[in-house]
Amino acid sequence: MRGNLFDLLLLPVLVIFFGVLQASRPQRRFRLWLAGWIGILVSFLLWLPQGHGLLVSPFLESLRLVLLFLGGLLFVFSFAADGLSPRALTSKLAMVTLPAAIIAAGTTYGFQQPGYIFVCIVAGEAIGVYIAWSVLGRKSPALPWILLLCITGIAVKTVLLAAGNISAILAGILVEIFLACVVLLLASPLRKHIGAWICALGFFGWSTMYVVYEFIDIHPEWVHSLSQIWNLPKYIAGIGMILLVLELDTSKIKVLSEEYRLLYESNPQPMWIYDLATGKFLSINDAAVQVYGYPREEFLGMTLYDIMPEQEQTRLRDTINAPIPDGRQYWRHVRNDGTIFDVDISGHDVMFQGRKARFIMAMDITEQERTNRELVYRAQHDPLTGLANRMLLEDRAQQAIARSARDGNKVALLTLDIDRFKQINDTYGHMVGDECLKEIASRLQSRVRDADTLARTGGEEFTVMIGGLPSARGATGAANALLSSLTHPLKLSNNEIAVSMSIGIALYPDDGLELDTIRKRSDSALYKAKRMGGGCAVMANEQNEMETHSATEVEVALRNALSTSQLEVYYQPIYNNIGHLSRVEALIRGVDEFLRKTGPAVFIPVAEESGLILPLGQWVLNESCRQMAEWRAMGIASFQLAVNVSARQLVQPSFAEKVLQTLQRHQLPPQILHLELTETTLMNDFSSMIHSMKRLAEAGVLFSIDDFGTGYSSLARLSELPISAVKIDRSFVLKLHDNAPSVGIVRAIVHMSRHLNLEIVAEGVETADHVRILRELGCDLFQGFYLGRPLSPEALVEKARRDALATPFQDSPAARLSGERRAAEANAE
């Protein structure tokens, strides 16, 4: 009774222990041990009625024996089947259990034919040999012992079968199983642990009990003694397993501790542990000694305050016990030699030597911070003059406007442009021109207060932002001071050049409440100053605004430019989706100051209305074809040419012939020419236009629709035209960052164009994100200031000779900064 109670107490304890162990650390060995002890426990529970003299059905008795076999076999496989998959393990376990289960069932049901039992014995041992050979491998030291067990098992069981002792055969199976556990344990790497030997001793004693049990009939006086120690071996095996787990954990902890120690001591980054209460260093690694320059003994006698500059010590006193936000902080530390450097601190709280402490890793980021500051400076300053650029000016101007809105003061925006500066570049060269700009910047800087901002916002354009003005008088006074800075000629290294400048002045809030409005008013006043002959300053007013956009004045300037060859063509690169130059778009520019400042956005509509678009368009076509022919002769024009055409040109009966004659005159194949027309152009005289377009298309000239998505062209009309490409309007591209509808519109245009077999060109590409999104949406070609500003013919040739016409499509900070700088410079022009 006491033995039964002992089993009822300890077997569930073992099951619970290994169940908890498996739940916290899932491992195959622990799962098999848990299943094995559950099998032993259930087998014992099925034996209890029989142990108290009650009759047990054959089924329950055979189930008890099978569970006992299965529990032992689970222990066997736990020591030998680490490399098996779950499926292979299950199949092999079933194979080796089946013969023993058949013998157990046959015995309990009274079917004890010797031939049947002998076949099962041989099959079971053969399966055991096969599994041992396939699982352990030929080189395993355990394999010979397992083979010996199997051979001995066949011999002993055959003798027992001949003697008719079937119950002894069942006991022999259990003896063989537990002896296999002993062999596998002592042949494995686990044998170096005491727990493995105790476990092996338990399995050996367990197997011995079944041998001794068979002698009870011969010596009945042993029954009482055996019952006293019957349960002991199985619990020795269980205790050995528990001890083995503890030893394995201890070994793992020792290994991890050594790894952590090596990681701490050998880490190239300074590390230390300090007392949270006092800030005293409790431990430091070698890197901390080397980086900070203090001897180890001295370092361990110091506190955090000793490595902090005075300005950081107050901050440390306030935060020494506070958790590190997000696990990281930025500090400045001081070395033994007095040098101060920036560090990135990361760490967490620990218990060290029985006290609350904090582990810290410090990374020297002085060079990184210097590089970051340099990058920020470059992003906000003009590389030639060192002055603020447009981005920094805009940021400071917005802040000044916000302050003035609170204080009731005025903010002045002065736009400065050097008069006739192009003549200096043409006469003396760009190197002298750059020297002039640097000297001018120096003189202007001497007339600007420290609180104000002087920026270079274009080629020869500067802007001054002055805040805190009580009246407009302060702005005019500042403008006069700036004008006077150029009274004397510029004394350069090899030249002395007299220059003047024009200034446009606009005020907040007098001329607008938004920075863009104020800037436009300032530009209008500058144009007025230019038209007055330069060398003066003009305040913004409505009359200047009207004069700036006077259509009559623009028309006169255009007529003069056409008659005096005061026009030029720039070429903006268009890249394919791998960054190679595919096409250039011809863009007209005015040479004289007025047209250059007015810009194509103003004078092209005037040309349309006045009819000047016909000679203007023909001039652009002829000039760009001439230039292409010249480039082809130089061997650099491996790209196509895009030229804008208007509705007025397309409806001319002779338009197609003029285009073909121009191509023939310059010996250019029609296939290199793309004629671009806007969607709104298609709403005009459609029948007249389609005749010219089909005539040109038959000859090989290609057509593109510009500003696609902003007009009202129908799909039916598109399908009737010989269109080969569409250009997505820049208004959609510019909103791709934060405008989901724009993404949807672009996706729809791409989808439609794919079905119509049209090439897709995205214009207005201003950032690296635009490139990434448009490439993901499936665009073919890309155009915009981020990728390349419009180039003069000379500049394009120079880039071609330097093999600099390709542009990388990547999101690196350098590429993004380069692209945004190009966009900023182009916008400044």
C-alpha cells in the first residue's frame, strides 16, 4: 500500500515537472520525457485494480503493457533521435512498438502459439537493429552495444519461449528497453554530467528489477523485500533526468556568461556599469580605458560627473536616475587630455554586485556629427558664395513673418539682380563671373545686419530678408546701402569691373500676407527697376504688377527678339527608367533681360494670341534640328528630339511639308523627332490637324500629348490620332507624396496608356520619391529639375564629353541632395 501511495505521489510530480519544463523551453527531448512519464503513470493507474486483487479485462492489461513499452521507448528515442523529423520519429516509434504490442495482446488474450510469438520476437529485434543502424550511424560507439542487446534479446527470449515462460518474455522486452537507455546515455555527450550517470543507474536498476522479479516464484521469501525497493530505480532515473536538466542549464549559463564577458571586455565601443545612486563607475571595459585615456584604477574611482564638461553636469544631475528615453541619449564627454567629443549613449538598468546599476555603451559620434553639420550647411548654403540658399531664406522668412504678425512690425524682402551680368560671363568667362559673384556677395554681406539674411537665390540674383521694421523707410534705407556697396568697381585678381544692380522691394503685410505673394511682388518691382535702366531700387505696387505682365510689351519684345536673334534654345534631358538619356525637349528662352525674366510661361501665350507662335515655332524647330545635326556630326546625339507645337501650327496646310523639309535640310531621320501638343490643342480644328499629323506619322515623325490629364480629350479621339506617347502633367506628379487621388489618376493614365500601347512620360519630377513612385507605377520616361535642368547646347556637349548625361536612380542622401539642389537652382533661374 505504501508503494502504491509513493507512486501516486511521485509519478504526477515528474509529469508536472517535465510539463512545466516543456512549456517554458520547448525541446524534443523534454517532450519525449514528458510523454514517457505520462505513459508510465497511466500504465501504473491501469495496474492498480490488479494490484488490489481485482479482475482486469484483457484489453486493459494489454493496454497497460503497451503503455509501459511505449514509455520506455520514448526514453530511448529521447537520447538518440535528435536528427529525426517528427514524422520519421513517429513512424520509427510505431514500427518498434508494434511487435511488442502484438505479443502483449496475444498473451493477455490467451493466444500463445510459439511460432507466432517467435516471429514477433525476431521481427521486433530486426526492426530494432534497422532503426539503430539508420538513426545512430555506423560510427556511433553505441551501435555495437545495441546490436549486442538485440542478438542477446533474441537468444534469451527464444530460450524463454521454449520453456513456455511467456510473461518472462514481456519482462525481457522491458529489460532490453531500459538497458538501451543506459547504453545510449553513456555513449552520448551527456555522459560528462553526473545527472546522466544517475539516470543511467536508475534505468539499469529498473531493468534489474524485472530480472529479479522472475526469480520470485523460485524464492517466495524475496517478495516482501522486492516490494520495498520496486519503485526506487524509476525515481532514481527521474531524479537523474531533473539533475541533468539543471546541469545542462548551468553549463549553458556558464557559456553565455563567458560569451558576455568576452563581448563586454573585447568590444571596441566603450562600456561601463555605474551605480545609479552615486554615479560611481563599478566596471569598465578596455575600450573605455583607451578612448577616455584614464588608467583603469583611476577610472574606477571616478563618477559620471568626472567625464562630463561643466555645461553637461547640470543636465546629468537632473537625469542621472531617469530612464534613458528609447534606450538612447546624446551627450558630450571629456577625455583625460581635456578634449570634448560627442557620444551616442545606449543602455539599460541592471543589478550588479547586489545594487541597482546601469549598463552603458558609448559610441563616439564626433565625426558623424561633424559630417551631419557639414551636410546641413551644404544643403542650406550656396557653394560658391557661402551665403544662405533659397531653402534657408524661406525658412527664416517664414519665421520673421510669424514674429512680425505677433509684434506688429514689417518684414522686407529685397530681390537683387546684377545688371547685364551675362555680358561679364560672355566677355571674361565664367571663372571671372564666379569671382565677381563672390566679391559682390562679400560687399553685400558687409551692408547687412547679423539679424537679417542675405541669400543667393539664382545665378546673379540675391535676396535680402529684413525683419522687425517699424516702417517702409527702413527697407528703402537698406536698399540704398546695398546699392552703394557697388559704387566702386570690383577689384578682382586680374581685372577691375564696374557693376550695378537693380532691387525690387516688397513688404509684409503691405504687399501680401503669404511669402509667395510677397516674393512675386518683389520680383515685379525688380523687373520695373530693370526696365528703368537698372542701378536703382523700386518699391512694389499694383502698377508694377500690371506692367510686369503687359501683353503689349511682351509682344514687342518677342518681335524684336525674332528679328535680332535674341532667342536661344535650351534642352532639358528626358531619362528612361534606368537613368539613361533617351530624349531632350527643346525649350525656348529669351536672351535679353526682359524676356528672360518674363519667361516662356508668359510670352508663349502672348505669342499664341498675337500669331507670333508661327514664326516662333518654326524658328525653334529649325534651330533644334540644326543643333541635333551638329551633335550627330560630333557623334554624341544618340537620343531623340522633342519639340512643342501649337494648334495654330498644326492647322496650317503647309505645316507637314515644312517639318519634313526641315528634317531633310538637316539630314535628320524623321524617327528622331517627337512633336508635342497639349490636350487642349486637340479640342481645336480636329479635322485639319489630323491630316497634318497622319502625313507626318506616315513619314516616321512621332507625336506626344503634353500635360495629359488636364484637358478634355476623349479616348475615342486619342485612338484616332497617331499618338505614340503621353506626358503626365506635372500637377499630378508634384502631389504624389501626399495626395492619394493623384496617385490614382497617374495609375489610371498608365493603365490606359498600356492598353493603347503608348509610351508614358512623367514631367515635373522634383524629388527622389517622385522617381521611386513613378517607376513603381510603370512610367517609361522621366523629366524634371531633380533629374536635370534645361541645358544650353554648350553645357550639353560638355556633359556628353564627360559622360555625365546619365543620372543614377537611387534614394541615397547624396543623390537626393544633388537632385534637389538642381531643382532649386533651376527654380531660381
